[in-house]
Amino acid sequence: MTREQRLAETFVEVADSLIDDFDIIDFLQRLSARCVELLDVTAAGILLADSHDDLQIIAASDEHTRLLELFALQHDQGPCVECYRSGAARTGIDLADPATAAQWPVFAPRALATGFTTTHALPLRLRNRVIGALNLFHTKQSTLGDEDITLGQALADVATIAILQQRTLEQSHTEKGQLQTALTSRIVIEQVKGILAERWQLPLDDAFDLLRKYARSHQLRLVELAQQVIDGTADAALIVGEAGHRPGAG
Amino acid sequence: MAEALRKLGRGTEDLAAICAEALDADGVAVSLVLEHNHTELVWSSGAASTYFEDLQFTLGEGPGPDAVRSGSVVMVHDLLRVSAERWPALLPALDGHTVSTVCCFPLGIGAIRLGVLTVLRHPARALSPDEADDALVLASTLTGMVLDGGMSGSRRDAPEPPRVLHRAVVHQATGMVSAQLEVPLAEALLRLRAHAYSHNRTVSEIAEDVVARRLRFHDDDTGLLPPAGKRG
């Protein structure tokens, strides 16, 4: 498939998804995966600012803890923090450059150790304010061309629109309220990953996949399913069992 | 935990008034969710907000209970213009009371629902985006206070800022400890924090140990056992 075809497919998927009661976490996770394909990067993540202006990871192209932690490190340093504060894209950052390490002494070495050599950060913009950042990682030296940056920014804008389109109880349309709802959904999912991982002695990295597979095949929103697991109204054994894991097998 | 949460309410009348003034509100109230989903008003400013909180939580319906259940902000521009079937018991009971704009900000972390901050205005005036931002920061600060209130007796010199509690590993560990002890998430988080305080380590460090399965909580006096495979 050419990039144009993949792009067209992405936009159809977006249009199909932004309906009345869509699943924001699942949507942003798919969008992150699309970023990886379309921009030819290794990993992508979407970060949102919380009420204290700290960046929190909301969705990533893959849910491995190692990658999630790399995003989490950027609550106070890294290209996303800079991008969020300045509102300007930071692209083609060489993680092996000593100047980068000097600038972000915790983030840069950890990103290198995870196997990445280049990173980019694009702002999630809403009119004149910035609500977060789209973060891209590469395992090889690379630059994003002007076209790539334009496309990346379009995908970041789609993420912003989706976050503000979430159906909330009162359609309050307060922007920060919408961000808060998305962040809360993400936290609920992390809590449930812990419950599933412990109860069935699974790796944490598998818990998200199981939850997502079950939610998709039963047309449930991830956060609804997660809440049901917490409330004890969902049969968690089914979630684990359907995915071919034998409960208790470890 | 209920007793600890109640302590937060003592001597905070000034705080309620300060918050009301800062948010240009005619009433501000904070209610906390205690055991068995029982809700208790811990502080309020203004007779209207006290009455409104009592009514909502007695009837079990209204924007406050909705915010607690959903974990989302609930804003009602004018209660008098809400269709009657939305809150069929609450709305008729408000007849003649001066409550118009109601904004409810949930207190909690993910699925842990600790309570709700309610801002009232009469006559109806929407919160500006900046005021809504302030209310969200206040709700987050109150969440930190409620959690610290639950930690009475093991206070540290430098309490961890609430934002540290927003790391994914802490939420994952909370879920794991909740499954280990078969307790609600709120209690699991308190146990994590209590362990961190008593061992002079950060919650993040303890959470990392739990997630790496180097540390397991067990419901006995010490509260801890080595990982399952290394036991005995």
C-alpha cells in the first residue's frame, strides 16, 4: 500500500471512529500505531498536560512498560516538555549527541538505553493553547522532512479533536474537563492492568492487550470494561481465558 | 479510613470561604465518599450549598453523585432549565431554593473515587475557562489532602507532591496490591503509601518493587511477604 492509500485509510478510520460514543483510549492508541506506519518511526506516544501542567502519557503505539516509562520520564524534562511549553515542534533530536544528554540528563540516556537514537515532539494545539504533545522515536538516525512534519502535525491535530469530542456526562465542553476525563480513563486502565496481572500472574505488558482484545470483540469501551473489572461485574476470567491464557498458569 | 477522612473537615470553615471567594461562587462544598458508598459533607460555605449537598446525597441523585460515579466533571448551567426526568426526585425538591449554576469536580485517582467538589452560583453564571482550571487544580489538591488525611500518624517532613501519584507504575502497583490483599483500590494505595513512609522511601520506588514482583503485600501484621516463588 502506498503512503497515500494508508493515509486515506487512516482518515476513513478517523471519520468512522469519531461517532457518538467512541472509545478515546482505544482511538488514540490506534492513532499512535498509524503514526508509526505513516511517518516510518519506531514508536509513537500521545501525552497530555494534567491540571498541574505535568505531561502524562495517554496512549502509545505499543504498551510495553519500557516504552511507557520513557514517556512518563517526560513529566519534567525532555523534548515533549519543551514542545509543550514553547508550542513549537522539536524534530530530529539526536539522542546520542552529548549536548542532548547535557540538556536532559535523565531522559536522553534512558531513551538511548531503550534503543532509540532520534526523537521528535510535535505540539497538540488547540487554538492559542497547547494541551500536550505527540512524541515519536526512531531506532536509526533520521530526520522528518517538511512533508512528514505537516502530516505528523495533522495527526496531532486529529488527536486534539478526538480528545475534545469525547462524550461526557454534561457535554460540559470545558477543555480542561475533557482532558481530565481522558487522563482519568488512562489511570483506570493502568489500575486494571495491575489487577489482571496480579490475579492471573500475567506480565503487565500482556494485560492491556487482553483488555483491548476483549473490549473490541464485545464492543465495549476500554474504560467501561476496566470499570466493570474493578466493580467485580465483569468476569475477568473470561477476559483472560478468551485470549488463550489459562487462568492461573502464570 | 473514614475517621481519618473526617478529620480533614475540622477547622476548615475558612478554607471553604476562601475557595468560594476565589471561584466567585455563592457556595462551595466538599463531600467525601466513605465506606459502603456513604457520602459525608466535610465542609461547605453558604447555607444553600449545605442544603443542596444534603439533598443530593440523601436522594442519591444529582450532578454531585453523577460526578462521583463517572469520575468526570459535571456542569449544569442552570438547574431550573434541566428536564425534569434527569433528576426526578432532586429537581422538585429544590423548589424555591436558590441554586442555579452547579459545577461538580470529582476528587480521586482513576477508579478511586474519593468525593466531589461542588461550586454553586445564583443567579446562573457559567465558570470561565480560567475559573474551571482553578477548580480542577483545587480538586486535585483536595485529592492530595484527602489521601494525606488518611495517613494520619505517619506524617513525613516533606510530603510527596500529589503529582508523584500520577505515575503509571503507581497505578499498576495499586491494582496489584488491591488484588493481593483483596481490598478496594483506595485502601491498596494507602497501604502502598504507608509502606513507603515507614521505610522512608518514595511511593514510586515501592510501586516499582511491586510491579517488578520484588515486593508483595500480605494481610498480616508486617503487611509484607517476599514474592510468591521465594516464600518459605
